[in-house]
Amino acid sequence: MLISTSRKPSQKTRKFCKNLAHATGFTSVNRGKMNMRELLLKALEVDEYNLAIVNEIKGNPSRISFYSNKGEILLTLLIGATIENEKMNIAPSQLKIVSEVDELNVLGEIFDFDLVDKAEDNYILISKSDDSPARIYFINKFGDRLNFQINVKKIIEVSND
């Protein structure tokens, strides 16, 4: 997956994209003046098949929209984020997804990671939360939860039947 930003992103949003790319092993690019078509072409150029665009409100990451390589929207999440400044010890090549939120199981397909019931290390935990639909945590090879997390405020599903 290619991860990019909206135009003229803040430093926080660029850092969020880099954290997400590092934690998942995906490619992150600064958007600059690229339009949607150019971003999709860039994704294919770097052998990525889906695209995630991170938008912001008041300089903070606020929405992630996931697109197929044909430009069809797959999923949009309204988010808040905790950004990591330290180096993250995680092995993206071994990542799996453990999900307690059925609506977000589609992230397994979007990310092309195995969706499993239980994992010991190197996984993304999508857990239920009292104050929001879900929280997305990253668990490293030592079983430690990283400070980098995504708080899902609203799930906007788009079906392309």
C-alpha cells in the first residue's frame, strides 16, 4: 500500500504517515502537487496495489481513506492518533491482524495481512473501545504495545457492488 497525505500536510501528519509506513512495511510519499491519478500511478510504480490518503484537521491526522488501485474507495476512517517519536521495534514482514471489531476485518484484505484469532508478537490489534468504535494498536516482536496508535472515531464503509 502506498501511504500519502492531503496537500500541504503538517509535520504531525507527515510523521503519522511515516510511522504507519514503518509499522506496516508500506511505502510513504509526500503528495506535493500529485493528483489522485498520479498517486495511483506512483503506487503501481513502487509495486503497491492500494492507496491510503491521510487528511488532517487543524494540523492533526483526522481521516484515512483507502482506495483500490482502480481509484475505488474501499474504506474511510475518521481518526485521532498518538504519534511515536522513538524507533519502533516491529517486523512488518511478519505482521498479522487480530480484530475484535468485525467492521474492520476488511483491513486484513486492504493491508494484505492474515487475519488471525490470536497472535503472540508482531501484530496489529484492532480492539473495541468504550469511547469510540475501535482502537488500533501495534504490538512488536517482544509483545510490547507501541506508543503509536490509531483511535477510530467513526467507520465509514463504502461498498462498490
